[in-house]
Amino acid sequence: MSAEEFEAERRRSIQRMGSDRTMRRLTKDWFEESCRHRYTYNFNWLGRPIIQYPQDIVATQEIIWRVRPDLIIETGVAHGGSLMLAASLLELLGGDGRSVGIDVEIRPHNRAAIEAHPLAKRITLVEGSSVSDAVVARVRELAKGRERVLVMLDSNHTHEHVLRELDLYSPLVQAGSYLIVFDTAVEDMPEAFFQDRPWGRGNNPKTAVREFLEHNDRFQVDRELEDKLLITVAPGGYLKCVKS
């Protein structure tokens, strides 16, 4: 089987799986139960906790390798695992690519571990609200001269905050690259699941994405990527830039 034949067969399989209602129901049931066990907290990337599902880690890897960005911007740092994922792929790609991590609070022990990591040379930490004027100005300065920027949003998950992030950071993304919005799955979870959080059904990243796409035609949801993952915290959140 040639590479072209293999890719065509894979696409057909993804389409069949994506339209399989039984698979989608089973996936939804498993996903909800796994969330009750804080499943995303189980994994590390190169020594740092990465609070993501393995499927989303693989999807992010595929996107970065395909896009070959020279700057990756991530809102939400936590323990730094996602920063390490981005930095490790940038290291493999070569060049001077950098991974920028933004968080309203970067805890001292996390900062120390990130700055002591062998990949620290690829990482820039920016502390402050991702929607503040100072932080946005700093990130835009870092993006100057960069030809291919990829953005991942994973901080405050309220509708208002995510929509503001989308409006502020989407202009940095050019055609062919991606703007990834994590935790859109909040909209699809049981209504009482997030009682201790300011977000929930009707107020979350997915509702922000829907509003954003109503007035921005530069981005489209990558449905094929979502269909092949099925298990993902970002349904409808993998946004591909289709216009410069």
C-alpha cells in the first residue's frame, strides 16, 4: 500500500468512526467517568505534569509538526507540561522557535522547575492576566518578526475571558496555523459538574468559540481531527486558520 493509499484509507476510517453514534455515546460516557477521577492529572511530559488527555497531546504534536511554528503561545501554565511539549517539538524542528507561557500566577516551585529544565532555553514565562494590556503588549513584542504563530488557550474558562483571548490573540495566527481552545468539553458535561468553578454550561470556552466564529471567518473547526480523536477536552476547539 502506497503512502497515498494508506492516507486515503485512514481518512475513510476516520469518517466512519466519526459518524458512528455508538462510538460517540460510549466515548461520552467514558469521558464523563474519567473526569470524575481527574484522569488528566495522570501524565507527565519530559518530567513535568501535563494536565491533558493523551489524545490531545498527540493531536497537539501532529499540529506542531505539520505547522512548524516559530512561536507557540499558551495561556495557562500550571506545572509547565504543555510548555515542555511545545518546547521539545520546537527543539526537534530546529531554528530559534520559542514557547511562551502566560499565567496570572506562576507559582515559585513551578517557575523554578521550568527554569531549571534542559528545555528552558526555548521557554519564555509571562506572569499576569492573559487579557491585560501589559501582557498582550509583551506577547505582541515577542511575536514581532515571527512568520508562523500557533496559539493555545487554556487559562480561565469563562465565556467572557476566552472570547477576549480569542479576539486578542487570533490576529497573531496566520493561514495554515491553528488556534486551539481547550476545555470546550465543559459545555457537554452534566450541568452540576462544575459547581466549584465560575464556568459551566452556557458559560465556557465552547460558547465563546461559537460567538467568536460568528464574527470571524478566518477560522474553521477542524472536524476531521476531532473525529479521529473522539476522546478530547477540546471538541469544536481545534480552529484552523484558513485566511491570512
